[in-house]
Amino acid sequence: MEREEYMRLALALAREAAEHGEVPVGCVIAGPDGTVIGRGRNRREESGDATAHAEIEAIREACAARGGWRLDGCALYVTLEPCPMCTGAIINARVPTLVFGAREALSGSCGSVIDLFQERYGHRPAVYAGVLAEDCAQLLRDFFREMR
């Protein structure tokens, strides 16, 4: 599959999050063979858990599928630039490739506020920003417009 196809899967999860009153962020993780091994969507409101971000859910599911914490050879696709917590999880899981859609001006930690991948951690993934960015951003704009 191409990057856009994986991002469309993440967008479907983001729409599902919005249907449940959650900020619409979705994430999928593809294994080395291209099979989706992790899926997640925001569930903070639903779970009452500040760590219930789409990336964390997807990383947990992918680790379970692989039987270990290292996600070598995998690619993470998320509709919104990861926050500091999720960026840290990507580093700790050793995800080699990150693809995200829209930039996050308030907490984006892959270049918007800070780029944690440029710090002296032991892992730096390849980062591809802006995949289906307008679709991802529009979903967020629509969600927040409806909230007002």
C-alpha cells in the first residue's frame, strides 16, 4: 500500500473517534510486510485516561501482535503530528518510520513546537509530514466547529 492508503485507514479511525465525541485522531501501524498490525483512535474522554491517544493505542496493539516492544521495520501513520508523549513512545518503541498528516501548532513535537527527534535520544525515525494533510486538518476543523 502507498502512504496515502494507510493514511486513509487512519482517517477512518479519526472519524470514528469524532463520532464518539473524541478529538478526531487516528493511527495505524504497518508491519514490515505491509500488514496493519496496530490501530488506534483517541479515547481520552471515553476512558478518562490522559494517555489514551491514538498512537499509544496503536503501539500497544502492534507490540502485542509482534510479541515484544520493539517495532523494528514498522511504519506508524497518524492523522495529526504527535505530541511529546506520543513522540516519546515512538522513540521508545523504535518505530523506524513516522508518517503524519496535519501539523499541530500547540503540541506538535516533530517540528511544530519542538522536534524531539533532533534531540540526543538513541533513536531517530524517518519522518514524512503532510500526507493527506488537508483532509486531516479539515476533519479537525469540522469537529471543533461543531463543538462551538
